[in-house]
Amino acid sequence: MWTKITVIVLLVGLVTPESFNNEWSTHIPGGVEAAKKVEEDTGCQLQYEIIPGENLYLFLCHHVRRRSTEPHEETHKTIEEHEFVSQTEQQKVKSRNRRQWGRGFGGDNENQYGGGITVTQNG
């Protein structure tokens, strides 16, 4: 019985649901003036051009929850169907793992500084 519970807990720990935030990256071929019109029509705040010269803009939508396990379909549809928008994508929250000292990249000769270098002190 404990083996089954352990396996289930381990499997659940491996599956992490995607998390969406309230930002959309949006390609608007018409440039910054068209992006300002999208901002006005959708109620989402134009933040900045993500890649200068590529007409790719970031919008922040305050009426959408900051983090959610579900994408916000209504806002996505509103942006996507705007006449000036060619493509849009709701941004996902990225998970970052912290490095842990003392754990190298594998191998028997590794130490806390990584790699096979051994640090000794003369004395």
C-alpha cells in the first residue's frame, strides 16, 4: 500500500500545471500607432516593443488575474481578432530552479565548485 502511495506522490510531483500571467506578446505589423489603437480598443496597457523594429509588443491586461492555471480565452480572443493584430500569445509563468551548492554535474571527482577541480589549501 505504501509503495502505491509513494508512486502516486512522486508522479503528482512531476506533473506541474502550466501557469499563465496577464501579459500578451502581440505582433502588430502597423507599428506603434496601431499598437496604441489596440491598447485603446482592448483595455490592455501597452508596455513596450519587445524586439525593437520587429513590431512585437507586450500588453499588460489589468482586468485579468495575475496568475492562473487557465488561459484567459475572452481577452485572448479580443486581442487576436483585432484588425491590426496578426498574432498574439498569452505569456506563461516560467519556473526557475535554484542551483544548489555541493551538487555538481555528475561524476565522482566533482566538488562544491563544480567540475573535476579539487581545491586544496597549503598550510
